[in-house]
Amino acid sequence: MTDKDHNPSSTHPPLPPTSEAEQFSRLRLLRSRRVGVTTYKRLLTEHGTAQNALAALPEVARAAGVQKYEVCPEAVVQAELNAARAAGARLIMQGTAAYPAHLNEIDDAPPFLWVLGDASLLKRPMISLVGARNASSLGTRMAKALARDLGVAGYVVVSGLARGVDAAAHLAALPTGTVAVQAGGVDVVYPAENTELALELAQTGLRLSEQPMGLQPMARHFPSRNRIISGLSRATVVVEAAAKSGSLITARDALDQGRDVLAVPGSPFDARAAGCNQLIREGATLIRSAEDVLEAMAPLAEASPQLPLEPPLRAAKPPKPKTPLKEVAALHRKILARLSPAPLAEDQLIRDLAIAPADVAPALLDLEMEGRISRRSGGLLSRTESA
């Protein structure tokens, strides 16, 4: 009795329940041992209602060689509902109007979603933005720029609330709308360093999970989480990814779901760019800016009348005034004077300069793009011979 044992009809979402009792029973069916998404749908298709499926489940288990099978106790489901009520979470079931339309299209769409925050974001067009947890400074800057500009263009940014690229994307998209898909329960923040971001998401964005309330995430939950990230979205953009990473799993899921995959190229000497470069070689659209993403999405946008021309901005911060060119040039000279062909830690450089990291980062990016400094693994910088 596994998800591999199914027939083609089992992938169709069951009809919505006609009563709270049926919804309760469906959640109880899904939480029962050895019942995954495909088995859940097959049982509902074969037995008509969750109550009937629950009654038949022990016999189905015996036929599959599982002895002394017991369905999920009612008290377990009631405890989950109570925990959700305490956390302010809302349950969205597949087949109802609140369920996200794009996610509903995939074969293994989750039957239930717990959401915390602004559920209206699920009605707007979405793009997922994923990447490395140990993202480079350049990668996080790129993630922020893409998320900010895509948000202004009307898209909700979807990511996984991980450190690195995910956190940068969520943070930049908070004013325009962002959805975080969690691997554990929607009331469990992981990693702990993103607690403040998670609280902001619950206020102005949306946190979402298919897992039971209170569940601590385990390694096996992340691949399942990734299919939801790509399933919610019209396209998946990968900013940085190693050759074997969760971001590539999300990209593969997107391709399997018939969605577009786009990738930001990177240096062949940086392992964090290997996955993106590989995706581009295999046919993913090369992305340099949000404009490239919007151009690739244009056919979909034309077919989507609900795309807002002027999306609502929540507490958008005024842009910072541009730094005068003389000051920029002076900072470049200071940086180059401190660097040599011998590697120096970026943190040490910032301390030596006694300048705010936010002011140094753009200058480092400029010098790197001009080929006057090079960035190495471990956060090391060095001056090139041409400088």
C-alpha cells in the first residue's frame, strides 16, 4: 500500500467535501500511516467518501501484507486542528476555491495546505526563486534585485525560507508579496536564524506547508517541499546552485510539471554556479536581470488578465540617494590600495576600511565586474594584475 501502487485515475483531485465531518475524515485519512498523496486520492476515488475509505483501510492494509493496521486516531487530528487555531493558521483543501490554481494542476498536489498570513497572495501570478544556502555576496545581491523587480512587475515571489538566496528573495519581496513554502509544520521556523523574517512573512506575506502542525523538518521533507515551490509558480529561477543541490531538484520538478526553468550564469571556477551553468547547457533560459525573466514570461502574462499592472506595495521604502561619482571613485581607490595579489578576507577588508558593509558591497561588485579584483572561495578577495 504505497504511492507507487496507483492507477491513472488516482491523480485526479477528489471532489470537495460536503461537510466539516468529511473534511475532518479526509485529513485523518491523509495522516494515517502509509497513506501518501497518491494512495489518499486512490482510496477516495474507490470508496467515494473519506469515512468509507477509513473503514476499508485496515482491510486494504492486510491485503498489502500489513498486519494490525490502525488508522490515524481522531484525537491526533483534533490536536492538529487545535494547534493550528492557536497559531492562527488556516487550512486550505484541494478542490476548494481558496486552493492555488497552478498547484492544483500537478499530479501530486498536496490535498491540504496549512497557511499563515495573507492567503490572497495565492490568487496572484507567482514565480519561484531558489538558490544556494551558502550563497555568495553576488548571489544574494542578484536574488534581491530579481525579487524586488519581479515583485514590482506584479509577480509574487515563492521560495523556501532557507538561508542564503531564499532569505534574500523573501526579504526583498516583502513589500510586494512573497510566499514561503516550509518543509516542516507551518508553525515551525527553520532555520532559527530566519525567525524574524518568518514573523514578517506571517504579517505581510504568507507561510505555507502541507505537513502537520508542529512537525520538525527532516531531510526527506525538503524534496517534497520543493515540488510545491515549483508547482505554485509559472516558472522557476535558479540564482546559484551546486551541481548536486536542492535547487536543482526544484528545477527538475518544474520541468516535470511543464513549467519554465531559468538560471543565472556564474563563474566556471565557482562551485556554487555549477548547477546553474549545467541547467543553461541543458536548455534553461539564461537570466541577467528581471527584464530577461519578464521577457521569457511575456506569453504567459498576455494570457493572464489577472496580472496587475500596478501591484499594491506594502510600506515600500524610498530609494536611497545615489552616491556621488567622486565618492565612488575614492572608495574604489581605497579598496584597491588595501588589496594585493595575496588573498584577503572580505570581513577583514571591511574592518580595515571602517566603512559600513552595505556601502562596501556595491563597490566590490563594481570592481569585480571590471575585472580589477577577483573573489575566491571562503570570502577571500585579491587584486588582479590588470588593476
